[in-house]
Amino acid sequence: MLVPTGQAELYWKMKTDFMKVRFAPSPTGRLHAGNARIAVLNWLMAKKAGGTFLLRLDDTDTERSTEEFAEAIQQDLAWLGLIWDEFAVQSHRMDRYELAAEKLKAEGRLYPCYETADELGLKRKIALQAGRPPIYDREALKLTEADQAKYEAEGRQPHWRFKLNHSVIEWEDLVRGHSHFEGQNLSDPVLIREDGRPLYTLTSCVDDLELDVTHVLRGEDHVSNTAVQVQLFEALGNRVPFFAHISLMVGADGQGLSKRLGSLSLGSLREDEGLEPMALNSYLARLGTPDPIEVRQTPQALTELFDISRFGRATPRFDPVELGHLNAKVLHAADFASVQSRLPKGFDAELWDVVRPNLEKLSDAQAWYDICRGEVKPDILAEDAEFLALAAEHLPPAPWDKGTWKELTTVLKEATGRKGKQLFLPLRKALTGQDHGPELADLLPLIGPVHAAARLQGKTA
């Protein structure tokens, strides 16, 4: 049933008790950030409503679909924490598409066409030159059985088109609002190729109907597909899901993303950029809305922020700088248990709590582990050597705690007259080899007296 104009909110509330959505990538390349955005929003929509998230692999493009890409998609979603409730693979459902096609043929809605690609291209060119839209002219409907037999005797195999009703097609889109097309302004879509393989328009509708999908959230590049599919849904099952068409995200350069080109692939963001999955989830959950992006530590925690009505029509742009800031925020708020398995052996909760406010990527933790548990070459200027040797002599006795740093610097300030940067920076560079980092009051007890004394004397320790 179509959503009556102006009643989308009411119908939305009515449907959430049994909501089911699907993320349906084609395994023809690695997922990129734009694909992930659709997956994140579908997952959030389902989970906020207590519904079902279906992962469906649309792998009927046998030339480009691979098992390697299928596995990578599942790994990427698992990395994001977007665990699916149900799983389907289109290549396992070919018999269902054949049955649907036979039903449409029997009802006169699917008809054979024998034009070659070159012939169709010529028709398109002539229509455009004449100032007409390049809509298929339905010449195939005029063919007699004898005409069809003649073409097949020549070796031609038909492709099959769905005969659209020339009526108004409309729906209440949860993002775009009231949407409508005139049926006569659309070409009858090809549903089955010459080699018998079904195309996306057919397979997607059959699956959405048979797998009980209630809401279809996808990119706005599918709007014209939706106009066609509304009639196909009605012809196949007399039930039309609810639609939400999200504006497509572009890269920082304003260009569209492509999984075949590797644009912002999740594999690259994870492995090369060291991105935290919740930084990306948090970013994508609000990108395209006027609302501020808020970092959360789990996908479940993002559901309270999700509101489909907040997404607008403007084109959102992926900003890697902002994402980097969010990545740091995720780490700064992360508890030790959530990252322990990815930290160097021997990294403990005390060290994590000290260094995490200074991390931009988790890989940065290795340097601080080396500073506290390994060897560091001190960074000492010649003019500071005497001052640092004095500091080594005045190191307080163990055990050390957070008050040790103040005790040491108070003594040195009184003994040398140094203060501020002149006092603190040489100590930091000698003790850590860095000119920035966590508070030394917190860090010094973790470095310990043995390493501290050696480093202050210019020794690698």
C-alpha cells in the first residue's frame, strides 16, 4: 500500500513494530564510506525500531562479483559492529526470479524485445536529436509470432521488458517528501537480459517482497528506479515498502565515490589510516543533517540520535579532517577493556588512562609504551646538560606517585632559578624524547627512577 500524501509520520509510527530493512551491496568491489553510510543508517533505523537488519549480497553480476569481495563486505560490516540479523545471497535465489518472470509474462507485463544494443543506441540518438526524451518506443509489442521466430532464426535472443502502466506513480518519501512520476515519461525497464540473467530491478523487488522488507533506505540515485519498482511491487505482490532516499555523499574534492576505484574504502580507512570504527559510525550517523556530530562508543548508543526526518536534500561532503578529530575523541573516551587486545603486550590500564588523552590514532600508543616500558633516546641541548644532571641528582626516592613531579621541580626551581618553559621543557624532552605529551606528574611514576635517572644523564634507557 502506498503512503497517502501528508501521512508519512503516521504510517512510520504504525510500521515500526514490524520494521525490516536491508543493506544490499554488490560484491564487485570494497565498500567505501558512502556505502557504509547507507549501511549505518539502515542498521540504526532497524535497531531504533526494534526491527530486523538484513544483509543481502546482490551478486547476479557474475562478471564482476567475487567471493573475495563478498567476504570483505562482511568483514567491513563486522568491523563497524553492524551485525546483521538475517543474510541472503541473490545467486542462491535464481529460481525465485524465474517464477516471478513467468508470472509477469503470463499477465502480459513482461514482453520480449529483439533490438540489438546498436539498434537501441541509434533509436536513442534519433530521439535526442529530435528533442524527445529517449524513451523506449515499444516497437517490440507490435511483433507477431512470425516476426519473433524470424529474429530467433537469425540467432537473436530476446531481452525482456516490464510494461509500465501509463499512470501517475507516487509515494511519500521519508526524506524527499511527496514524490511522483508520470508513467508515460518512463521507459519500460529491461528485467531480463538476452542470456536469461535477471537484472537488479527485478531481483531486488522479488527479494524485498519475499523476505518481508518493510522499509527501503538507499541513495537518491535510485529514485527513478523506485518509480519503476513501485509498479513492479504492485504487479508481483500488491505491497509496496516505504522509501527513504538519502542524498549521496561526495569526497573532500567534491567528486563521487566509487568502490571500484577504491575511493575511501573501509579497508584503507581501517588499515592505512588507523581509523576507529566508532569514529566513522558516529560521523556517518549524522552526516547530512543539521545536527552536531556526537561521538558514541557503540553502534547501539547511536540509535538514540537517529531520526530519519533530520536528513536533508543537500549533498554532504566527507571531511577527513573532521573525521580525524572524531577519531581522537573516540580514543580519549575509550575504556581500557575495549582496546586492550589491540595494544602492545604489557600495556596496562594505568598507562592507558595516562596516555589516551594524547592519542589521535591507537597506533600512537606504541610510542608512549616505549617511553614508559622500553628505551628512549633523550633529547638534550648542550646548554641544558648541567641542569639535567642536577635533576638526576635530586630525583626523589622511590616509591613515586603523582606528587613526585612537583617535588622535583620545586627543588630545581629553587636551586637554579628556572621557571616555566625553561624549567619544564628540557625535563620533558630528556625524559620522553618528545616536546609534548601527557602530564609529567602522571607519566613520571610510570617511567620510574631507573629510566629517569639514566635519561637525565643523556643515556638511552
